[in-house]
Amino acid sequence: MTTDTNDFGALPLSPQVLANLTQLGYVRMTPIQAAALPLALLGKDLIAQAKTGSGKTAAFALALLANLNPRRFAVQAMVLCPTRELADQVTTEIRRLARAEENIKVVTLCGGVALRGQTASLEHGAHVVVGTPGRIMDHLERGNLDLAALNTLVLDEADRMLDMGFFDDIAKVARQCPAARQTLLFSATYPEGIAQLSKQFMKSPQQVTVQAQH
Ligand code: ADP
Ligand code: MG
């Protein structure tokens, strides 16, 4: 069997993860995945720009899962999203992509939901948290969320988060993350605020862009 360079099989992923991708019907990488994943899996910071529906979630999800030690019961990855709906979608996709591995716990932290249940989920132990910047900040201020073991920070739909006025919350959250981490920023567009975020919170980020097809 031959492996195309744009097949997931060309990536340094475990046989279990590759088998799960096949089961999900993910055989060929989308263009943004093919551009982002080889760099992300090397541990590089990335600014990835591609339109909606181009498969950005799996690009960062596979990278954060590769950095994760399931036997370590601590939050190792965090994804910031603009809305609860998007956070729920990202959580679902990470769980689907993680199901080949040992029990990986993903907890969603968004506003509009009682804090208590989220706090209880965090107490039970989470490997990955996905949520909106305000609610994540809230849990940090209450001492519910320990980021000492975090190794991957993802800013998803960064342009929308900036549109919604989340710059300060993102900055506060990012400042509480360990300096030795990988930061992945995904966006459909590249407004000025993104350059500012990357300058303040990323280390020599590589930029990958997939232009919309006309
Ligand atoms: P974006 O975040 O760029 O808007 P999503 O990550 O939500 O895009 O992906 C859009 C859709 O494409 C989802 O339904 C997802 O399951 C599917 N998808 C992602 N990557 C692949 C792939 N490599 N092969 C097939 N389907 C994919
Ligand atoms: Mg997305």
C-alpha cells in the first residue's frame, strides 16, 4: 500500500491514533491540516489561517493529544473558544480523536452554566479543558484550575474572540500558563490584534495560511 504525503499515515502518529482516524473516515489531511500538522507535531508555535470548515479542529486536537500523557492526572492542554457552541463542538471532536487512547478526560468550561458542576468535573481530574476565556479566567481566580502541567495552549477562532472583546481575558489566561509550552493560534482572518497576541504570547511562531479557493 502506498501512502500519499497528504495522508494522515505520513505523520508521526501512533498506530492506534491512525486506526481511529481511518475509522472516522479521515484518510487525507485537509490543506490546513497538511500545512499545520507536521510543524505542530514538531512542537512549533503556529499561527494557522484558513476558512471555516477546513478542518482546523483536528489540526490542533491531534497536536495537543500528541503532547498529552494520559497517565498524568493534570490539565495538560487548554483550548480557548469564542462561544459555548464552538467549545462544545471542539470538545466533541477532541473526544472523537482521543477515543483510541487511554481515558482522556475533556472538560468544557463556559459561561451560562452553573460553576458548581464544572468545579466538580475539574476536581475529578481533567487532561484537557475547552472553554470561553471569561469562564476559564473565573475558574483560575477561584483556584479551581491548576495550569502548572499545561503544555499546549490553543486559541481557536482567535479573530472572533478578539471581535468579542476577549483580548484582556486571553492575555490574563495566557500569563498563567507555563512559559515552556506550545501555543497554537487558529483563525479565519488575520486582524491586527492577532499580531499583538502572537508577539506577546508565542515563541517564534510559524505562519501557515491556506487561501480560500475561488
Ligand atoms: P473549521 O474549524 O476549520 O471550521 P472543523 O474542524 O469544524 O473546521 O471541520 C469541518 C468538518 O470537516 C468536520 O465535520 C470534521 O469532522 C471534518 N473533517 C476534518 N478533517 C477531516 C479530514 N481530514 N477528512 C475528512 N473530514 C474531515
Ligand atoms: Mg473551528
